Amino acid sequence: MKPRIAVIDGGTYYHHRALFGERYRSYFAEVIYIRDLWNTPLAHFDAVVFPDRLHPGPLVAARRQIAEYLDTGGTVAAFGESQSHTWLPGLAWSPRPTNFWWWKTPGARLPLYAATPEHSLFRHLTIHEATWHVHGVFTPPSGTTPLIGLEGDGALLYEDTVTTPGRMVISSLDPFYHYGSYFMPVTERFLHGFLEWLAASCSGPRASP
Amino acid sequence: MAETLLLTCGEEIPSPLLTCPATASRVDGIDIYALAQADIGVYRGLLVSAHADQRFLVTMQEQLEQFLRDGGILVICGHLTYPFLPELSPFVPLALRSFEDYRVWRVSEHPVFAGVDTDDLTFRKGIAGFYGRGHNPPPTGARVLQRLSSPDGPPLDYVYHRLGGGRVLVHSGNDLWMYANDGISARRIAPQLLDWIESPALPGEDREET
């Protein structure tokens, strides 16, 4: 059965293109406007996706509701530039200066790596498709699974099934903004792979409340 | 007192307008979701970022129109998706054939862009496309200031006098003030935008050239 994935809409132009546009709309059973989140029931969703660059204010206001959803075994996928450390538990966030022009230097590389290459995520995307730029890193708590790492530094994406009874997929990447702005084609491939993986990973039975 | 108000959008790193020495004391910032309770009538200029929740701004249309009727200047950046004034139209992305299509062309001089080299808009750190990737179609009577791709290309930036009062400046891309701390001529835009807002309109200024 197709998993029921909800996604939060920040009301910006880029969220509109990324969430309501034809490319990804079919992945989402429901698009929830950010200011409606506080009184929208989440329990029947297999996963809730929080795209990058959401205004954290309404998410902080909905913090208890998000925590209750995780407590009942829900899956939250939260992307970057939304101050997710202010509305999700157990996140250790460190911003980093963003060099968006690194690839203009001959021979330069952005040193990202697959921290757990055998993880099912990498059946759906490669590290190359996660490589555009860095806004910051998380320090994954002990017992969690780092997925995309920055060499000598923290994680750009990790999976946490220990902090709550649910599952948190935490990332500092901002693919929705870039795809929604018609900027950087690699982010389109990333989103495709990520959403394919998320849907596949939610196909098992969801923990009962 | 600052004469310009920026609607902030929950950014972790504050807008350069609020931190850059050339602009910080001239701009107040309030959270976009506090707009309904704010007394915006005390400001001459209101700045809407490309990161604004446009679905929310649609619900603020009456307040925005009153601000303009009172003679205010509204500056709108970003791709218009939910037009929050009735004369605005949704964004049209550029049909990209080559990177030359991202080139910015100035077609009418304006104090906001005085001394700004269009190459500094076309390229940022050597990368094309930061400034504009399409256009918000302008209403009748707008004065187009810059176009994309060619001197006859899509209208990227424009200004118009609103029927009933007020002026609107639209930039169909990233925030005009994002260059405030960059060491290039485009850094002039942010302070010049504030100069323009703070100055009385000259006769005929910002009207369509005939």
C-alpha cells in the first residue's frame, strides 16, 4: 500500500513549485500549510516532511504536536535552514560558512561522503546527487546513523531512531529551495531519490499509538 | 527613526540590511507574521523578501493596499506565486537556451541601480542566475528598469505608480539587498534603495516612458 506522506508548505514561491508542481506532487498524500499545522492531526500519516527554509515560528508553536507524533512512532524528515534544532528534540546544529562557488575552482571538490554506504538510502541516490553546498552540520547523537558526512566534520544527513520512539531523518541540505527556484538541477535528482527512498522506507507497518 | 520596514521570515542569519553599517540604522525588521498587528503606516517603505510566505500576504492584501493608498512604497522581491495585489501576475520562468539568457540589461536608469554594473548582477562569484531566472509580468503603465536575456527580453525589474496612490518596485528574483556586504558595485543597491524610499518623488519619476 502506498505510504501516506504529508508535507509542510511554507507559503513561499519555492515551496509552491516543489510541493504543488507536477514533479513531486504524487509523493504527498496531503500538503499542510505551515500556519495550519498546529491544529492538523498527524497520527494517520506514515511520514511528515518538513522542507528546507520554513519559518521556524509556526513550527516552534507546533512543537508539542510534532513530539506527540514522534512519540507514537511517526517518521519526520526535516531539511535545512528551518532551525530544526528549535522544534525537534536532540539536535546538535552548527552553522558553517557557505561557499556556493567552490566548483568554479579547477580541481576543487566538496568533501561529502556516504557515511553508511550500505544504508538503503544509497540505493536511491548517490553522494554526487547530494553535493551542491553546505550551510552547516549536525553532530548525530550516539546510536544514530550518519548518512551524508562532511569530511572532518559532522553530518549533512542522518537517521535517528533512538531519541524518540519514532524516526527522525535530519538534514541541513536545502533541495526544495533550489528546485523551487529553478536553480541547480542536481537538487531535482536528489529530491527524486530521497522521496523514492522515504516512500519505500515507510512501506512497513507503522507502530501503533 | 527608520523610514523602512523589512518583513523578516524567521532567518537564522539576519538579513544584511539589518546588519550592514550602510543600512542597519535605516531599517526596522519585524516578523512577517506580526504584520497584522504592526502600525506600518508610520513607514514610507515596506520590503517583502523573496522568502516571504505569500499565502499569508494574500490575507494581508487590504492592509498592504491601505499602506499604498497612504502613499507608501512597497518593494517586492521573488517569484510571485500568490499575487497579493490584484494587479500582480504569477511568475514566468525563463526558457533557458544558454547562460547568456541570464544576462541582465538595464533599459531605464533609476536611482536604485545608479552606478551598479549589470555584470555584477549577471554573475555572482562567476555564477550566472542569482539575480533573476524569469519574470513577474508587470501591470500596464509600469516602467521597466532591467530586462533579462536581451534589451527586449523579459521584464525583470519594474516600478509603477498605483492607481489610488503609492508606488511598487518589483524585482523578480533574489532579494535586491543580498549584495549589501559584497565587495562589488551591486552593494550600492541596498543603501540606494533606502535613499530612494526616503526621498520625495520627482515629477514624472517612476512613470512609464512614452
